Amino acid sequence: MIAFCQQIREKGCGHVTRMGALILLAALSSCLLFACNQREVPEAPFTHSFIAMDTPMTVKLYATDQQTADEAASACEKYLHELDVLLAPENPQSEIALLNESSGIPVVVSPLTYNLIDKAVDVARETNGAFDPTIYPLTSAWGFTDGNHQVPSEKSIEELKNLCDFNAVKTNAADSSITMIGQTQIDTGGIAKGFAAEQLTELLAERGIDTALLDLGGNITALGTKPDHTPWNIGIADPITPDKLAGTLELQNATVSTSGAYQRFFTDDDGTVYHHIIDPTTGRPAETDLISVSVIGTDAARCDALSTALYVMGCTRALEFCSACKTSENDAIQAVLITKDATIHVTANLADTFIPAEAYAAKTVIEP
Ligand code: AMP
Ligand code: MG
């Protein structure tokens, strides 16, 4: 840039033509923009932890000063609590509760809820119902929505399975209304955290913060780069020993969403473990060869819903699904799948991004 300015001067500032003046102006404003982009970002983040959506969350912000960081962090927390109120099916005032009680009558919802449900139904179609936001009758019967865990009877599982059908959710963009045919009921638990990460990204951008790490319980969003301009290193928990890492990802302006049986489960009197990711075809916790699925991408809500879906599919189907989506660069699914035999399957598009932990190095397969 300096060289460019110099060149203009050498060509004779005394005879600056109109075009020359314009170029000079453009160059100067670019210099200014460049200077703005290089604004000082402190090396140490401002960290704020809290509980929202029933999950511990942490936002690490790189703001110019403590006050900006504190205000932004409080705004994030407040926003997540508001989202919680809007989306919790157990809260009778929530829009989801209204929808769940609507029995076929169209309900006009806020643009936020509309967008979330529209996105959820899109992923349900894309995954042929492996991700199904109408899973609420089942997740509720198993007690995953309110913590009253129990094993439902075979008969009630069969009955409740028939109530789950994402095709029964009709969205109408013209008036932002949603019609739930029959007794369909929604559970946004498999997509809400990713969706929340998108909203927080916007909220922070409005406050001039574009360098941050948002850890929303299983969903980590890396905004910008580290202060030294290198990508963030984000760990994927080892599902067998969750306080250790199975590997790390180098991320920049992207989200990694992880779903795993180890994240939420209960143990029956006879010692059987039941986890929270339900296979809509069986009505029971998904029994697959997977123990952890991470999906990486720029659309945080879609990553969240897809990580739940891939978990339900099992390793072979999930890998086929990821490669079937490789028709266009935008749709390519990036995933790290960990199977019960402790093998890590990494999609080819993450070959340069995922670094396995030492214990997994010999058991990591980069898929073709
Ligand atoms: P995640 O941790 O993102 O995999 O989401 C799991 C949560 O999503 C569960 O706690 C349920 O609230 C909900 N859920 C469980 N199974 C499914 C499914 N097959 N499709 C959509 N949501 C699900
Ligand atoms: Mg999910």
C-alpha cells in the first residue's frame, strides 16, 4: 500500500489529474480501512461462564476494554436466557409450548422461532428424518426434557413413535405461521445451541467484537482468528475419557458441533445406560457403532442438527451421507466420527484441519 502511494507521488503530485486524485482517495481510504482492521485486540480474553439451556456455557471475548467485554458477555447471557424462555417446551409461555398445544391450528410465531423451525425441518428432510424436530413425545416420555428419566413401556414407545413426523410441520413464510398437523410436538434440543451461536455471532458483531470463542455446551464457535492471526485450536473431547481430547481442529470463523451418548444419559436400576439421542425409527436411544460425532462448518444450526442426525445414522451411513453431499463446495459436510472401537474417521476435507491426539494417531482414518 505504501509503495502504491509512493508511485503516485513520483508520477508528479503537481499535475494530479482527476483520475489520479480519485485513485489517491481510494488508496487513502483503503489505508484507513486497513488501519481500522488492525485495531488492537488484547492477547488475553475476557471470559464469562454461566448456565443456560440447562448447560454450562462459556464466552471468551477479545474486546478492546473490560467494560465493552463485560457488557457484551452480559448481553450474550441475557440473550440465551430469553431464547431459553422462547424455546423451552416445558414453559407454558414459550412459543414452542403454544405450537405443541396448537393441534392443527396455524400459529403466527416470531421470525426467530420461524427461522429455527424452518431450518430444523430442512435438515429433517435432508437426513430423511434421522434428525427429526418432532421427536418431543419420545424425548419427553424418556424424561430427557425435564430430567424425570424413565424407561417407557414398549406399547407407549410404539404409540409415541407414530406421533413423530416432521412432514406434519407446515411452515408458511408469507405470514410467519406454523401449522402442526395432528398431535405433532416439537423439541428444538438438537439444533437450538447451534442456532443460538449464530444469533450470538450477530449480537457480538453489532458490538464490534469479531474475535471470540463461544462454547455453548457441545457447540464451539470460533470467531475470527487468535490475536496472533493464526486459527483457533479447538479440542474434540475423547468420548471414552471426556476430560481428555481425542484430537484438535484448527478453526477460523467456523463451528464444531459434537453429539455423543456420553453427554446426557441415565442409568436404570439394572445398570442399563440410556442416552438422549433418540432413533426416530425405534423410539429408543440410538444404538449405533458411534460414540461421538462432530460436524464442522459455517452454518452453526445446521452443524448442530447434522451432528445429531449422523449419530443416529451410524458410521457407514453417516460417511456415505457426508460424501453424497459433496456435490457442491458449500454443501460438503466436514465430520469427525468416533466409533465404539476407538477409531476416528475423518472426512477428506478435514485432512489438514484435524490433528489426532497421540493415543488416537494410529487409529485415525482419513476417508477417501
Ligand atoms: P445433540 O446434543 O445436539 O445431539 O441433541 C440432542 C438433543 O436433541 C436431545 O437431548 C433431544 O432434546 C433432541 N433429540 C434427540 N434425538 C433427536 C433426533 N433424532 N432428532 C432431533 N432431535 C433429537
Ligand atoms: Mg445437535
